[in-house]
Amino acid sequence: MARFTEEEKTLRRIEKRFGKGMVEYGLIEDGDRILIGLSGGKDSLALVELLARRARVFKPKFSVVAVHVVMKNIPYQSDAEYLRNFAESWGVPFVLYETEFDASTDTRKSPCFLCSWNRRKALFTVAKEQGCNKIALGHHMDDILETLLMNITYQGAFSSMPPRLVMKKFDMTIIRPMCLVHEADLIELARIRDYRKQMKNCPYESQSSRSTMKGILHQLEEMNPEARYSLWGSMSNVQDELLPKRTEIG
């Protein structure tokens, strides 16, 4: 009977959950050209590796290209050369795209929102330039569950980030191939691969609600080790008849 090392077990878990997410949510189809948003964090680095390895499988046949968006007016230090070498080491073409935004043009929105919105806009621009029909983002299962908890708590909405989102307005589909992968395993993968950390120095960055929700998710798992799976299952098991409804007065 074969014995696997802890590293091999981690890699097998990631590959299994990655493959399950791809199939279960129909994320990749034959002929797709996918743009990977490569921020430089552990999640986006892992996504490049996982999609590059998957692209070597004959079916479905698809191609990938990675883009790193630099916001010129934000002192977020990233090693573009490291990211280029990393992507190309997996046979993935690399694009560096520079843009900027003026926070004073819309004081109703936070600088974080404007930065994020402009980065997303840049992804659509590069995707079109590269002939891509899909954009892959590095959100994992923990990200999606934390967003669910945040939206319930702060927005009063039962919603999150879907594994597959068709953007008809832009003729583009957003996919999250690591939707079933646990963050703990990605942290371990980063250690195994010795991913280089990018330096952050954003003047607008602060302790966010997401950090709090990460702690709450861990607390729920301490109460029930299966909590994450229950939360995930709840998103496709909405029992509408058992929820409060407003009475319409004619």
C-alpha cells in the first residue's frame, strides 16, 4: 500500500477539490482562453500553477494567460519580474498592465472600492485585448464563505461570490476555479513551493471586516467541524417556504 508524505497529501487534496469545482460548476469548456488575475499573493500564484497543470490535460482543451495590474498611484510594491518568471516557468504568457485612478473624482466611494473597481476594469480590458472569453480569479472556499457571512451581516442579503458568473454586459464570464479549495491547504502549498510574498504598503489599507469574518468562520468550525460544508450547502438549499414573507396589501 502506497504511503504519501504530508506534502503529497496536501497536493492531492488541492488537486481533488480543484478538479471537483471545475466539473461541478462547469467552469471550463473546450476552446476557452482564460485570463488569470495574478496579484502576486499566494492564491493567485497557486491559481496559475493549477490552471497551467490542468491545461496540459487534453480535455477540455483551453489556454491561459496571466496579467498583473499595477496601480501607478498606489505604492503597492510588487516584483513584476518574479511574477513574470513564475508564470512563464509554468508555460503561461505574462502581461503587465499599468493604470491609475483619482480618488478625488468620486468622494462617495472609498479609495479601496475605486482601486478594486479600476483593477477589475483593467482585467476586462486586457481580457479583450488577449482574446479571452473568461477571467479566472483566485478566490477560495474560505473567501466565498466569508463573503456570505459579510453580506448577511452587513448587507442583509443572502449572497456571495459564485464560482461562475456570466457578465453579459461585457461578454465575459468570471470563474473561480479554487472555489472548493481550503485556504489552509493553499497556505501549505505556498510553504511547499516557497512562494515569494509581495510587499504591501497601501495608504488606504486598514483592518477590514473580512479579517473579523475569517475569525468567525474559524469559531463556527470549532463549534462544528463540518460548519463550512453546512454553510456551503445552504447556498443551494434555500427553503423559501420557511422564510418570512411580507404580506402584500391589495
